[in-house]
Amino acid sequence: MNGITAVEVILALVAGYIIWRISIAIIRMLSTPPPEVNPEDVVTVDQDYRCTVCGAELTMTAVNVSEDNPPRHCREDMMPVWRPA
């Protein structure tokens, strides 16, 4: 009486196919290299940043001008630190 029914087999096959398709999509996404950075978009800077969560600091010496977002640490944007010259 506790045998496997045809509906259970079909549901298992459909679930397996969905898991397989999602896995393939994730592997393709992770294996695709990021786009090349245009060397003309990289400029030299001297900017310090501090993490507001843990206090870690870093100094950026080059930045891509097409991406003006601050670096992230502890899943939060780091805040710029202005130091006197």
C-alpha cells in the first residue's frame, strides 16, 4: 500500500529538472568573467575609508571613475575619512 505513485514520480522529475536548471544558471553566472575595465576610466587617488561597523580602514590608490560607489565592508558602505594634508 505504501508504493510510489505515478504522480510522485512526475513531481520528483519536475523538481529535479527545476533544481538542475537553477544549478546550471548559477554555474554559468559564476563562470562568466566580469567585463574588462577601460584603463582610461582608472584614475589615481589617495582617499581613506573607514568601516562604520568594525572600524577597519583602507586607502584607495586607484579608482574606476565609472563606478563612484564607496567600497563595502561588513555589508555596509564605508565612509570617507578626510585627513589633513
